[in-house]
Amino acid sequence: MAAPEHGVPSQPSEAAALIQRLRLCGRLPAPSTDGASDDVAALRTYLGDYQGALRACSDSGLQAALAKLVAALPAAERRSMAFVPRRVQRRLEPMLVAEGAAKVEHGVIRARDGVELGYVYMAPSEDAAEPSSPPGILVRWGGNAELAAAEPSSPFSGWSTGQPSLTCLHDDAAAFFDALPRLLREHAALAWPPSGPLVLMGRSIGALGTAVQHPDHVSALVLDSPVACHWPYEQVCGSLWRGLAQHLPPLKAACRPLSCDCCLSASATPQGDRELVCLDPVDLASCLSIPLLVIAGTADSLCPRATIQALFDAAKSEDKQLFWLDGLGHNEVAGSRTYWHKLFAFLEMLQHGDPQNSRGPSACNDREENGGSFFAWCKNRSRT
């Protein structure tokens, strides 16, 4: 069984289930009565996939409005410092780390536009694996400026090629998810769909949209210091959002209280303009029903506590956990031992179905004392 191609469904009939799911946020317009062929273009626009909307669009007016928005995104990205790409050399040979407890391989896949996207495959070595359990799979999207050396990176960091842009984030995430069946087969001889849990993890800006679009394949979601506001779209001119709304059924206003510096800055466009055609992270979280773990710092000035709390509260997941790391900022949480305790307790709960163990600090401490295990090595990385 293959993963859906290109993330957001490309045909109106294929988009019906996703549209129904997104209606849980309460902001989508009433269903179309004329079977308009541009329903898919509207859906992609609401989700921020503007290149995908251009490919699906047949209305010349909407095409022109989308083209103007895409042309304006690079300037907005520069003003908001949306991307800080960093490079590292790809290793061509597999390597063992953590005293042989883990194996690491570097690889690339090709996106729709031909750009190479770097990734890291990391797994327990044969000595550290648990053969009695179906392997759990964690797909992690790294944050801005992170390097893909011993862990995955954001697009255009590490050894990825091309130039960073908001216009290609959706295509790149979809390309990687589409490649998962092949990558799991090549690296680990695993079938698709996997028999163990498949967990998505996003640092800062990543993973939420992919989880909402693939609920049949994704078992759970982990968000590390998630962006929960309109960043970095707050720097796009309001007339461009209003121009899109002239060719699309407008979304219902969210009137969301925003407490972040970026969306409240003097250069930010009016919130109401963006809300005409944009579903934000809180909207997407309200469409989630899979288990959810959110970890963030109380001193995060980039993604303030109130915005992250709103995202967590909106999620409809019955099994959801939120942990605050006292006094830590946006780029400091992974340095906390508690961060690794909570992350691996959540993953072990999904793997073994033991919710009592997943929250008990004694279980986390016992695991950490086992210095030879793969999980212990991952946790101990926060000390070095």
C-alpha cells in the first residue's frame, strides 16, 4: 500500500475526506453546490500550499492572485528571518555511534522540483534492538538552522540543495512522506504500512500539517516548541490576502487573540486579512484526534506560552500531554533531561501500550541508568 502522492489530494474526489476533517475547525465555508473544479485549489490555498494551488487552479483570476502572493513571499521571509540555512557535509558510508548502540546513515530524496532533500536514518544496532516488538518509527522534521549531521534537518540545511522558501515547504514535506515506504524498505526491509507506530515529530514549524493530512498512516504527533501563530505570513501585504479572497470562498473569521511579538509588531498586516484565506496552526490542531505530545519552554519569546497553550487546548485528541520546561527558551528545551524523559516515555507508551509507565518519573530514571541502551544514549545527548 503506497502513501498518498504529493500530500494534499490532487483531485476533488480525493480531497473530500480532508475537507470533511478540516471542517472540525469550524472555519471552512459552506460546501460548494456546483462541484467547482477549483475546490482543490481553494483547499491548498487555505493550507498555505500556494504552489500546489497554482498547479490545481483553472481560474485565471485566482492564478494571478496566487502568483502575486508567491512573488511577495521572499521579502516577507527576509523580514521575519524565516530561514537560516546551514550546511554540513554528507557522509557516504554508514556509521555507528553511542558505543555501537545506534547506526546512522545519510541520504537524499528528490522533491518535485528536482531539489535534493537531505535526511538522516537512525536506528538501534542489532545489539540494541528489541526483536520481539514491531519497530516504532519516528519521523522528525528539524527546526530552522538545525544541521542534519546526527539528526534530520529542515529543508536546505545539512546537504539539501536549493534555496529555502515557504513556497516549497509543503511539496518537500509531501515528497518525504511519499518516499517513506521506499526508505523503510531500503533501510530496514519494512513493509508499508508499518506494523509498529509511526510518529511524526516537528520542531518549531514542522509536522502539524502532514499529520492532519495523513491520519490513516500517522499514529501520533510530537510538537517541540510549535509555531502557533501566523508567522511568517504576518509580513505579507494585506492587499494580497484580500486579493485571494476575491476569488475564493472566504474562511470564517477566527478573531484569534495573538500574544506573539511577530503578529503584534507594527509591520504586521491586519490579522483579519490573513484569516480570510489562511488556516493557522490552531485550526489544524483542532482537526487532530491522534495522541499528541507537546513540549515547550516557559521562557520561549518566539512562540509564547499563551499561543502554544491555545494550540494544545484546541486539539481534539483524547490522549494529549503538554509539558512546560521552566525557564527555558525556544532553542533550549532539548538541553533538558526532562525533555528526553517525556519524549521517550511517550514513545514507549505508544510502542508497548503502557500508559502508567509513560508518565512515571521512576520509569524515566530507570531507563536513563541503563547506559548501554539506544534510548539512554539519545537522552544523554542532552548533556554533551
